[in-house]
Amino acid sequence: MTTSRTDETVERACYLPVWDEATEEFHNAWMNYRTADPYFVHLEIEDWPAPVVAPRAVVLDGQNGRAECLSKPDRTALRVEPTSDGRHVRLGVTQGDLLLAVFRTPADVFAKQVTGLYELVPDGEEMARIEWDAVIANILGT
């Protein structure tokens, strides 16, 4: 895990070892979280074309049962669920209804990293962390 602090924004990058379930190939992955964007987690997987963005709640809820967010057909999303033996967590990368890939990571490592996200911004305190000026500027296209 690395944490950097700029002004009031804290960014946390957590390492996750992942295995592609189709090929059994090992990949390095990083779960990136910024307190300025407290509702979302960015998952970067080595050799994957782009980060997968998922709600932080999906990442947390997926440790105990299947959780996923809906995505537009042209955007990737994440499905998270524990394996039947509880030793791993599956990370399914989806695009609309299409399952693009499934990775697994050790459940204990995943749980430790997710807990760290909630230490940075406790549940219910997300709204106070959002940089509203930047959000409004983005909406207005300025």
C-alpha cells in the first residue's frame, strides 16, 4: 500500500495479487482510491487495457456475497463475490451483460485493503469529501 497526501486529498494505492481464472496467469493489480472521489474505487490490472471503476460499496459488499454495479454496454464494470470455500474473492470484469474476464485474489488480502478504504473515509462521510467545484465545472464543461 502506498498513500500520498496533496492538500486535503489522500490517495491510497493497494496492491492485489490476482490470477486470471480462464488462463491461470498471474497479474499484478492495484486498487486505487482517492478521498476526493470517495464513492469509487479504480482497479488497475496489469495487461488490462483500462482501469475498471466500481462503487466502493460493491467492493465491500462483494466480500460477503455477490455484488455488482450495472454498466452501459460501452463501459466496463466490476462484479465481486467470494468463492465457495471463502479463501478467495472473484473479481469479474463486465461490459453490459458480457463477462469479459474473471480474476481471483486472496480473501484476506482483499479484506485488509478494503478495510483501509473505510479508514480513510468512514461510511456516511463521503459527501463532505467531494470537491463540488470540480464536479460542477465538469458538468458545465468549463
